Amino acid sequence: MTTRFQAAVLRSYGDPFTVEEVALSTEPAPGEILVEIAGAGMCRTDLAVRRSAGRSPLPAVLGHEGAGVVVATGGGPGTALGVGDHVVLSFDSCGHCRNCRAAAPAYCDSFASLNLFGGRAEEPPRLTDAAGKALAPRWFGQSSFAAYALVPARNAVRVDPALPLELLGPLGCGFLTGAGAVLNTFAAGPGDTLAVLGAGAVGLAAVMAATAAGLRTVAVDRHPARLELAERFGATPLSAGSHGLPGRIRRLTDGGVQYALDTTASAPLINDALQALRPTGTLGLVARLHTPLTLEPGALDRGRGIRHICEGDAVPGLLIPRLTGLWQAGRFPFDQLIRTYPLADINEAERDCDAGRVVKPVLLPERRDR
């Protein structure tokens, strides 16, 4: 079986995406499904490929926040999905290492190779361009900046067909990460306090989850429009340029926050967050640090801790249904963060994302008869 369709191809680290016809020349193997993509979120991790120092293979089809409809399945043990199911796609994992068996798939021993830096070599290549040249097809196990994606069934989470499928893709990564940090890593609940540093897609998802869980939250950002959104979703807004930021956070939270979540990778803000913690407080980091982090003296005194959080410590099959249930109850309004673009406008979406004009771009492939 050969399926031809439109996909956004990144051919070099410094050039724009090109929307091209590509060919997928295999049927789903056991344990795989073919998904017609309804929408795919654009995440900062997709754009970070440009800074990957050549480790992410190109040319490639990126995209790792896809959602769509199953149109074919390879069956096999553990494949409970069927044709017509609506699914959200999340990150890949091996399914059998110690962390996967311990319900921690985001810490899979093979996470980097499966999701970021190449995955499995394929011969002959399954995804090719119009000239028959191979394209890297397994970004986060899905490569969903395309009309179709061939993915491991374990990446996919079945969702209610009544939900707005084209908007659900970011629940597989960005929104999963922010909400999961609050609900899973911190396991925070009513009466707890939280500071969120950076009110982008991940930070605002954390704010929404915190409000749903009954936390008192402070959100810090430098963009007034982002702070307005954070306030709408239940947080007290503070400008990142505020003088004496840790002291202001402590005053707003009766002596300091129990939890802080940094999405910025900014060393000054990370130190501000640590200073705003109460004794025994925890700071979670979700963004990759690109420069050395020097902590202020005493930053980790009195039981304070710091840890990195990957994918919100989530089991996607558990957290994604929880988040869609909160959305249906009006308590996790993630759709208010989304602006949709035709897949053909992917470069405009990237520019808007880089400039902070949009919180979460979602790309919509052109629909056509198969």
C-alpha cells in the first residue's frame, strides 16, 4: 500500500518548512496504526530541532502533538484500537524497560533515541519525498505535521468522538506537561500554593490544572497578554521584571509557595523561584537548560528541592482522559490558548510562535478523499 499526502518537511536546520507531497509505502505492522491527522500542535520542541547541532536527522517530517482518526491497524497483541477510533498521539516509549514497566514511560531508557534523535533505521525507507528520497518519519513516534501518520499503537489514546478532535493534539505533550506537573509530580491539592514561571502553553496548562485542583497560584511572565490569560484562568499575575519578585510571591502566599514550576530555563528566574519556596518546597523544571545554572547560597536549605519533570510524569492513557473530562466540565479550557492555521501556513505559525503572538498554534492538514 502506498499513501500519498501533504506533509511539512524540514530539509535543513536554518531553512523554512516546505509543504510537499510525500509517500508512505507500507501498511501498519502488528502494533501499529495509520492515523488521518485532524490537527497537530506546534511545540517549542519541534522548533528546537534547529538548535540540535545535527543530532536530529534531516530531512524530516516533525510534529508530535497530533490527533486524528484511525484509518488502518496492524492488529497484534495489545492493540485495542480499531478503524474509526478518535485518538490523541503522545510520545513514544519502548514499553518494556524498567521505567516503562513502572508506569513512568516519559523516563524510558530509549526516550531520546525513539523521540528525538533518529529512532529505528528503516530499509527500505517507509516515508519518501516526490523524488523517492528518504525522510525521517518517526519524530516522537508520529511525525504528525502531515495528513497521515503511521505510529505505534502505544502512542495513541482513544478519546470521546464528541470532542473537537482537531484541537486535542496539544494534550499529548505541551498541555500534558504543564497539567501533569501539578497533578502528578506535585500531586497538589486544595490549600497548596504554586508559582508558575513562564505563562506559555505549558505554564498556562499548569495554571488551569492548579485552579481545577484548588490551588492558590501566582503566574510570572513578561508579556502582559500572557498575564491577562493567567489571571483569567485563576492565577495572580506578576511581571517577570518586578523588583523583589521572591518577596512579592512570599507575601501573596503567606510566606512562600509549596511548589514552583519553571518553564523558562532562565537562571535568574529559577533562583527567584527557589527563594520564593517555603521550607520543604519543591521546584520543578520542564525546559532544557542551555547554560550552566549557578544557585544562590542557601537556595536548597531547609528541605527545599529541585527536579526535572519530563512530559508531566504522565501515563498519557490516564492523564489525557482526565484532562478532556475537566474540559467537558468547563474546568480546563485549553481551547482558549489555541489558534489554528492551515498546514500550508506552517512558517507563519512558527513566526507567530517565536514572536509570542500565539500561545499554541495548531496546524490543520488539507482534507481530501483518500
